Amino acid sequence: MSASGLVPTTSGNVSGRTPEGDILITPSGLPYDDLEPEDLVLVNVEGKVLEGALQPSSEVPMHTGLYRAKPGIGGVVHTHAPYSTALACLGLEIPPVHYLLAALSEEGRVPLAGYATYGTEELAGYASEALGDAHSVCLLQNHGTIAVGETADKAYSLTEILEEMAEIYFRTRLAGEPVILSSERIAEARAKISSYGQSKG
Ligand SMILES: [Zn+2]
């Protein structure tokens, strides 16, 4: 995550749901490059620390709030990725400006969740409202990004696509008026993307 430039300094955090239904989350304020597996903190879905020597991320309530609101998700990634965060600070959502947005959303757009103080349940509420059932990523106004997926890995790759899309939209807006894809075009791209990809055994 550090190498990708998605998480300047110690900002951002990652969590995953365990088979038992608890949450493993990155610790607060530790550079990612120094992280060891045993530094992760185990909390329950109410945010109570169950195991770990370090303080959990200050965004625990945002993560646990999302897991409670969305029983189907297994991973959450939060970043202050630069282009996404720039758009969030402009109070903009990302419209269907590129077909790859169909990988992130049924509607091919990235919604914007309203502002609330970091690390609050209120912020989890705004984020899960913005995500609804149609979107797997959203922007947090004046703050950063949220991605949810079946696993933390999946949420991370969605974050990479989100930042790529944010950069394209940001640059396009600087250069002129973006052409917006119709919902039919987005649906076609989404159908194609869902059958794309291969795995090695
Ligand atoms: Zn943050």
C-alpha cells in the first residue's frame, strides 16, 4: 500500500473479517513498512479489543459499523489516496466517465458520503448509506476513500481502480467537459467485466 502511494505516511487502514466473525485491523499510527502480522489487532464487531499488543486504528468504529451494516462483506480498506481525496475535498462524486467504473459500481459511478468526524459511528453510517447495495467504493467528503469486498485483498484492488478512475476524472475535468457514459453502456461493461479474469489453478 505504501509503495502504491495510496496511503501517505500512516494514513488509511485495512481490516478483514475472521471466520469466527471478529475483525482483524491494522494498528494505529504505525508505518506500513514496519507492520508484522502479529501487530494486527483483533476486535469484535462492536469494536472491543479481544487480542493484540498495540492500539487498533482510530477508525475502528467506521470499520465495525460497516461490517455490522453489511453482513456480506469480509474486507474494508480506507485510504487518503491523493486524487480520490482531492475529489472528496471538492465535494464531488465520480460520474460514469470511464467504462472501468463498472467494476466498482452497478451504476458506474462513485458516490460521496457526507462529512463526519473521523473515527465515529456517524461516519460509518454515512459511508454505508452512500455504498447502498449498488456500490463497492465511495468517497468520504473532506477525508478519503472506502472500499468493501469479500476479502481485504479484493477491497484493496478496488481501491487501486478507484484511485486510477479518480485521477482520470480529475485530469479530464481540468482539460474540459467529460463525456458521460449512458447506463446501458455501463451495464454492458459490467456484464463483460464480471466474466473477465482467470486464476492459476
Ligand atoms: Zn482517514
